Amino acid sequence: MSTSKQSNTSEIDKKKNTNPDNTVTYENTYNYGSFLFRQFITLGVVILVGTSIVYSSKAYQGNIIPVDTHYFPYTNIKNPKVKESDVQTNSINIFKTNDNKIYSTHIEFPVEENNKTINSGLLGYFRKIKDKNVYSLYIFTVLQDILTTNLLFNGTLYTFLSSVFNESMNIFVGPLLFLFWCVLAFFMNIINIVISLVKNLNLLFSIDENKNHSLFRFLNFFNKNTDDEEKPPKWKKGSMFSSFTNIMIGFAYIYVLWLFSLFFGILIVYPIISMICIVYCFLLPMFMKAKNVKNVDRPTDYDFKNALLDVLKYKSQVIMLLIAAIIIGATYSYFGNVMTLISFVVFLIMFFFTPLFERYKLNMKDSLLPGAPVPVPPNDFGSDLIDEPVKPITPETNVEPVSKTNVEPVSETNVEKEEPVEQTPENKNVEEPPKTTSKKSSYKHKWF
């Protein structure tokens, strides 16, 4: 009994001696610096991810993130709901002054410029190589479905966070929720991959309508005027149950797919695809470009880098308070109560007598304007196809061709001929009203 009590007390004394209160040693100082370095790196990552959440939510509100597989960049058809003329003003860097006035940076996301960025990326690459054969059509259609689902889920999360939290909460608390969201999305992607592989299995039986599929198609080899190979493929979706041969081939596909998923897919391939999709869909909105419309006549470029610098400027007081809390907490863990009290007093003096913890003061050089406009989302965006005619994108020039519309000729009998106005002394000196042209008016905002 006595030996056991002595051993327990000796272990307690040993722990006390390893970190005595109010003792500054080389080991404690090194551990203290390492801890602060890790915490500052974590804070930097939080600010980076939080800023991307805020900026991405603005990109989604600008309707430039593609979430409909019927339209560009998944196909060569432009979405008629997304037009350059319908670009609406959004707001970021929402700043509230002491007299409760709200200022923000007014931005707009141009459609054509961002479409070029998307087209030069992964989604555009998938669209270009998808139509080579039925196997590429099948594989890249599945990948497009996974990416679209991730983009749609991310947009739902960003919309929810924007409606529940303010901008500062999204920057400093949103990354924690986004981490849980990524874990959930990882497993959801694996399930979605399996479902998409089975759902799109009929694509393996698709037929290119631009090619000759008759038994005598080998005679086209001697026909120099044939242009079947030059035409872009036009796929007609087939069916696994259209014939007995297709049924047997379909069951063979299912068997191969089951073996691949069992030994390679679920353990290796699907998790890798899931991670790549999560990272890509997180980074894509960060590459979208906006325009700062403080000066309507001369808008300036605005991107994620500008948003990050603005967060460091306009949220400087919150960042300094977090740094102070990290330093005080680390001091208590490594140096005890006395050093914690000293550091707390030092920060109090800095808070009241130095400008380090002061709130940012706006000036004329800032890119903020009064108000915080939010664009109105379109109704049923990306829910179904639209009945109105759309314009495809030609692969050669990526320019919309002029659509040919059927215009009925107007007969002369149905048109009333205007009689010439007789010049009289009463109307001879009457001047026609000047023609007005619509022009985007410039405006100036009054500052506080």
C-alpha cells in the first residue's frame, strides 16, 4: 500500500516539475512558438476558406456557375436564362459604420468572360472529348453528373450560410461547417458515382446518326465525296433492352462494372474521383472574374485576390482580436497564470491606447458604395429545358451563329399605304422630335 501511494505521488510531482508555473525554459518557449505558428497557419487557412465561401456565394448569385447538364459547358447549347444583358449588381465586403450606415463593394460577374474561363478548364475539356465514341460518352457523362451534383450542393450550402450568417460569421465560422460538408460530400459522391454508372448504362448502346450504319457502309471507302467522318457526332440514346443481343451485352457490362467496383472502384478509384470533384468544385468559383462598378463608366477588375485583401483590411479588428485570444490562450497553457495576466494587461493597453485594435475607418480611396444590393435569383433555374429556341456554339469559332427564323412575307394588300403629308403653312415649321438613344447613365454617390 505504501509503495503504491509513493509511486502515485511521485508521478504527480514529476508532472508538476515538467511544467512549473511561472517558469520560462527553452523547451517551453520552443513549444510555445511552435504552437503559435500552427495556430496562425490555421487562422490563415480559415480566412482563406471563409473568403472563398463568401466570394463563391456571390458567384453563384451571379448565375455564372453551371449547374444544368443540358447547357454549356456540358453541351454546345447556351443557356438562354443566362445573358450578358441580365447581369445584376451584387455586393461584397459589407461594412457597417458606427452610425449604422451600410457600405459594400458593388460587383458584377460578366457572363462571356467567365464562360471562356470555364470552357478552358476541366468542364470544357470533358465536353470536347465526350463525343469521340460511346465509351467516352458514357464515362464523361458520368463525370459531368458528379461535378454538377457537387456544384449544385455547394451552391445550396453557400445560399444557406448567406441567409443564416452575416459576412463575418461566414468567414470565421463557415469553414468549420464546410469541413463537415466535405466529409459528407465525400461519401455522397461515392454513392452518386455508383448510381450514375448504372443510370447512364444505356449510353453504351447509343448510335451516331451522322454515320452510315448499313451493312454496305464499307462502300463509302470508295466514295471520295463522303463526309461522314467530318460531321460531329449526333448521338441517339439507345436501350439495353432493344434486342436480345443488347440484353446479353448489357449483362456483360454490368458484370464487368460489378467486378471493377468490388475490387478497384469502391476502394481506390471512386474515393479519388470524389476527392478531385470536391476540390475542383471548391476552386472553380474562385477563378470567376467580376467587375467593380464603383465607377459605372470605367469598371475595374475584381477577383478572389481582391476579395481576400479586402477581408484583411475591413475585418482587421476581428482578426486582431482572434490573434490576441490565441496568444493569451497559448501563454496560459505554457507559462501559467502570472504570464497570462501580464499578457492580458499588455493587450488591454494596446486595445485602448494604440490603433492596432481600432476599427477600420472608411475613406474616399476605398471601393465601397452605400447599400448592399443582392441580385434576384431566377425562377426554377436549371430545373428543366426551356421551350424557347436556343443558340448552339459552333466548335470552330465558339461564336453564336445567327438563328434562322421563319418570317412570313407581308403582302402589300394587308398593309395600309401611308398617304404623304401635305406641306401646309401650319406644319411647315414644325420640327420632328429628336431621337433618343438609351445610354447607361453615370451616377455619383455621396460619401459620409
